[in-house]
Amino acid sequence: MLRIVTENKYPARIKEILRRENVDFTMYAATGSWKGVEEPSLVLEFEGYGPEKILAVALAIKYENKQESVMLQTIPVETRFI
């Protein structure tokens, strides 16, 4: 699984990026902090895509939100649809 954690600035624009990149996702709101300052965050999770594809999504979000950085995590999981 790949996960992006980003500031919850422009969720409609982020959803547009996800549609444009044609990726399925799970999105949920969270609270995080950056350099000690609490902020609203979005967590986006992806399964079934290569790291290059989600890196492109993360970079698009970073530039859209005008952020210094976004977090991209690779998490080993086993996924089954039942």
C-alpha cells in the first residue's frame, strides 16, 4: 500500500488530481502537525499502483497545495478482496 499524507488545504483540487491521474483511493481527514504547528491533514491510501504513479500524484498535490513537502509512505500489506 502507498500512502500520501498532506495538508487539507484544497480537497476539491486534490480530488481533481486523483481523477485526472485515474487512481482509486481511500481518503480520510486527520489532524497532524508540521514543524510543531497543528494543521488539518488528509490521508490518501492507494493499492495496486506502482510507486512511480503515486509519486507523480504526490508531486502534483505538493505543487497544488504549495507545500514544502508531502509525506509518501510505502507500507507492506497483503490485500484480499472477499
